[in-house]
Amino acid sequence: MKLIIDMDTGVDDALAIMVAVAAPDVEILGITCCHGNTPLENVIKNTLRVLKVCNRLDIPVYRGCAKPLLARKQHAGDYHGKDGLGDVPDPDAPGLELLKKKAVQAMIKIVNQNPGEVTLVATAPLTNLAVAVQLDPNFPKKLKALYLMGGNINSRGNTTACGEFNFVADPEAAYIVLDRYTCPTYIASWEFSCRNSLPWSFYDQWLAQNTEKAEFFKKISNLSMTKARSAEYQKETTEGKGFNSCDTYAIAAAIDHTIITESEEVAVTVELEGKYTRGMMVLDYIEQMKKKQKAVIIKKVDLEKFKQMLMNSLK
């Protein structure tokens, strides 16, 4: 299968890359970088660092949007670390001089060269995707499918009271994408990822693998996972009592569709106005919006298959 991954490489995006790279029969045609967990320059550096550990610097990386369409810029430095990868510097990180190519144009070009064959997985604010559909209104029709990590289904936020980070970081972009992308669209929401988190006992066993990749992931995730394991954080999250690798669920579902064991189809949009609800994903169960296009909301995944994918990613 052919993939483009659009990301704001923090710790969970790093794992998503590692899962995609380790999966058999997956061809990553490009990774497009977007502002989000950390400023764009860090996102690019982080992506290259992860590819280097995976021995895959042959995968093209593209420079995307550095700020949201209209919203104020925000980052998740208190969780992922200021640099997005747990603030553990790497003196041998690949340099940025490799990167002049623009993400949105690359996305459009790659999809035009492979119409109907490319699955796009987006685990960042959706700015690059919104700009792509504005430059080429037919872009979504040429995609095989779109998988998103973002939004929320029970108005439980992780950034604002009702909003998940990727949607809140650029609500206008999320609105445009959910409105204009008419390809099959699958959404791994914040609450879903919490409810499908893995036991910490698995996390410890998984990171105990004696490999360079496991060592790397242990190092970059130390800051965020120490926070995630704290009693206070576990109380805040939605019924999640374990290791939640948010972005990895979207990649896993894109790579192996059979991992999805429960889902529902519903029309969705994003609230742009509300004082408390700006950036919240709205699910239209009573079909008031009369929207033809429905999204598949992922509810449950096969956790044994998911664990296997994670194990393979660090081998």
C-alpha cells in the first residue's frame, strides 16, 4: 500500500513512523511536516531523527505550514518537551539543509501520479490538508482514503474543555477537511485512543526489547510517559488507564483495516464559534446537517494485533 503521512512529529508521531516503516508491504511516498506539537523546524528535525534510527533517510520529508490558517499558534511543549521529542538532544541529528521542498505541492503531485492508490494519514493539525484542497479542489477525490488522529466524540477535551489538540490548533483547517474531503475518511478520536490504551505492564515489556529502536523510544518518551503515568494525569484522561500512543492508532488502522473491530458512520463537522467549544468535533446523529459525506468513527481496535504491530516497530 502507498502512504503519505502528515505529522507534527512529537513522541507519538515518532512511534507512528516506526510502526509504518516496520510494516510489510507499506511504501511511504513522503512525510509532510506541519506545525503542532512543536514549531515546524523541530518537527522536521524530529522526523529526520526518527528516520535515521529506522535507517530510512531515503523517505522524502517535506516542509509544510508553519502556522494555522487563522488561529493563534499553540504547541504541546509541556507534554512532549520543548523540542517535541522529550528534550534529549541528539548531536548527530541529520541537518535541515536537505529540506527545501514544499509539503502541499508534494502531496498534490504524489497523489496525481498515483490516483486512487494513496492513503493519507494525518496526525497533526490539518493545515497542510486544508491548503491542499484549496490549491486543488479535486485532490480529495484522488485519494484512496484518509485516516485522521484528531477530534473528539464526547466533547472531552485535552487542550480546551471540549477540544482535542490537533483540531484546536487549527479549527478552520479541520472544518475545511471534514467538509471537503469526500474520500473514505476514518477518524481516531482522542477519547477512542484513551479507551483503547494498553496496560503499563505491556509498555514496560515492549520497551525492554534490547534494540537501538527501543533504546531511542525509551529516551524520547521518558518525559511524556512519566507525566502520563502520574495519578493526576490518569485521572484527567478519558477512562484511559494506561499507555496511549494516540497517533499510532490512525497509522495502524490505515495499514491493516482489520484492526478496526467496532466503528460507526456519521456526518461530522467542527465548531468554529463557541467560547468553550471552538475546535470541538460535532457528530450529527440526527442528520440535521443533511451532509451526504459521512466519516467512519473508530470505536474499538483489536488490541492483540495492535500490540504485535508495536512489538515489530522496535525490532
